[in-house]
Amino acid sequence: MMAGGNAARRDSWPDDLLGPVQNLPASHRIWVALSGGLDSSLLLRIAAAVHPAVTALHINHQLQANHQETERHCRAVCEQLAIPLEVRRVSVDVASGGIEDAARAARYQVFREMLAADDLLLMAHHADDQAETVLFRMLRGTGLKGLAGMPASRPLGFGHLYRPWLGVSRARLHQVASERNMEWVEDPSNQSETHDRNFLRHSIMPGLKRRWPGLLKRMAHTARACAESEILNQRLAELQWQTCGDAQGRIRLAEFAALAPLERRNLARWWIARNNLPVPALSDWDAVLGQLIEAGPDRTPMLPGAGFQVRRYRDHLYLVPECQCPGEPRVLAAGKKMRWGWWTLQLLPEPTSPQQEQVPPEIRVSTRQGGERVKFSADRPSKALKTWLQEKAVPPWERAALPLVSEVSQGREEYIAIGDLWCSDRYSGGAHAAGWRLIVERDFD
């Protein structure tokens, strides 16, 4: 723990630190992510000196031996500065990945929950952090978006995240904090080179800085150039989507195939990211996209992703999230919503119907087993469900998941709905002859 001091007025802070914090957009409230370390402690003091509505937010990951000491320090600093403090203790789930990624996920989840509309969250990342991020992502293998580093601002939850000091070095922050005899707490894990970021920070970056004194500015320039190129890539994808995309969120195969391979890759990545899905790290995008384009009509090529697939059917590419359907038929209780894969089903009484006092009908939901026939109209013969789905151009993976809704009465079972594609007029439209209304909604298009 370093020596302590008091917060200063705005006119006593240096302009290179004060200016970026002072020139923020208008906001309802400013939050400062306070870890207790040097960078965030200094940012909190300067933010409090120039903005009236500042609240500190400390996330206690409960991972370090001194986490309680750090939390007490944050409380003491905020009490000294008369700044409100929100403390959130989180449990870090490391089962699905490394501890650093899991801690970040837990931290940002709290950020999203806390930020209201027009709130700003300030984070104290600086030029060294940016350079380490760019170098780390380059070593891991990344594209332009990764080499763009951390953005200075971006939407987060209902508010926005801002990093005002990406142009300021760690050495400069340490100099100012030391001159003010500030107090902060060191994270013991920052000294361990077990973590890749710490290895870069302690063993690689010092040598690079000695060899190239302007390293931070050069890497910041590279990050900005990559960010600008990524913006152009996004804009190109948006323009080409107007030709290749359709109202159902699919990609038209013929128009997509006419693009250059580089343009296909760019549009496919944009399409996936636009739907808030993780872009796969493929070693050969051209080969995979080529299979989707060139496969024969009897083939079912697929691009697998984390929690989704890109599938081809007839003349389109589809983005297909994973679907979890119940394994056995279920009864739809009146007034209660039922989740069925991508669909939500609900049976409601029709207020204007004289039959609304009757006992609700027995409604059963299931999936295809093969051989089903549906009577779509009382004056027409039944039709094979398989044939009807093919005529409607329903993709094969949807046919297997579609909720088939039937009414069970006097030992007979009659289909009254097929997913959100068809519903008997006895349970829909204006009449609702059954006295009940069936609502089937799909989660996505």
C-alpha cells in the first residue's frame, strides 16, 4: 500500500489527465469502475473534481487473498472523498474458460445491470494497456477488429463505457499519483507472469520500449488505423447486405456467390456478429463458404459455431441458433406460457365468447414422428404434413423442431396448429369458435 493524500480541486490537476475526463458527453450519472489500484483511484479523484454526479463501483471478484482489504480501502477512499460507492461481490465461474475471461465476464455483467439510460461508466485503461492488448491479440491470432484494441467508447447496457486515458501512459499516471502522495492497493496477481498479459507487461514490453521509445504512440496509431479499416469493412457489409440479405434475415445464395471471396468472408462475419453470435475462428473461411455455395441440392452443408449453425436450404443461407425441444409430448395448460424450442405457446380464454366458462380443452404439443396428416379445412381432405412443409419451403431442421399442437377430445386427436405457420380458425381469427385463443410466437427470424 502506497502513501496517502487527499483529493484536489480541478485546477490543481494536470491538463493531459483533466481534459479527457472533463470533456465527456452529457450524462445522468457518471460511474467510475474502482478496483482500488493506482489507475482507477486516480481517475476517481479527477472525475469527482470536475463532475457533480459521480458514483464509484467496486467489483469484488473474491479471488485474491487481499480482496477484503481492497474492498475496505475502496470504502475508505470514497468516504474520504464523500463519493457514493456501490460494491458488488461476484462469483467467478472458471468452468467454461480461463480465470481472466471468467472474471471479466462477471464484471461486465454487473456493469450492464447497473448502468441506466444516459449513464457513463469510466474505466482507467491507459496507453500501456492498449499496447498490451494489441500485442496480446496479435499473438493469439486476430483480425482487424482485434488489432483495433480497446475502443475509447462503446455502448454498454443502457449506458456507455468511456476510456478517457487511452492516450496517457502508465508512467505518467504513476508520476501524478506519486506527486500527490496518493494511496492505492496493489493486486498481487499483477506480479505473476503465469498470466499471459502479465508476461507481456513485465518481460516483453520493457525491452520493446527501450528499443523503440515511441512504441506506445506507434501501437496506438496502428490500433486507430485498424479500427478505421474495420469501420469501412462494416460499412461495406451493410451495403452488400441490401443486395444479398432478405426480410427474413437470410442470405440469398446467388447474390452471395457473385461476391469476391474476401467480400463473402466480410459479409458472413458481419451477418453472424449482427445477430449477437460469436464469429467462428476458422482457418479457411473460403473453403467453408465455398462448400455452402457449391454443394449439390441433395447435400446439407453446415458451418458450425458456438451455439448456432450456418445452414443452406434451397437458394438461401440460414443462421440457425441451437434449439432445445422437450423430448416427450406435453400438455399446454390454459393461461400458462410454454417454451418449445424457438417458440412460445399460450392458450387464453376468449373474453367475448359465451363458452369461456367451459372447462379448457385438452391441448397437446409434440414434434413430428413421421406419417402425420393434417386436415386444414373441414370441407377438404387431410394432407400429409411432410408434403405441406415441403410446399411451404420449411427447412429440414425446422421441420424436426416445429411444435405440433393438437386437441384431444373423446379419444380423438386433431391437429389445430403447426408452429407459427398455421392455426385452425377454431382457435384463431375473429370467431374463436372453440372459445379459446391459441397464440404461437417465434423468438427470432
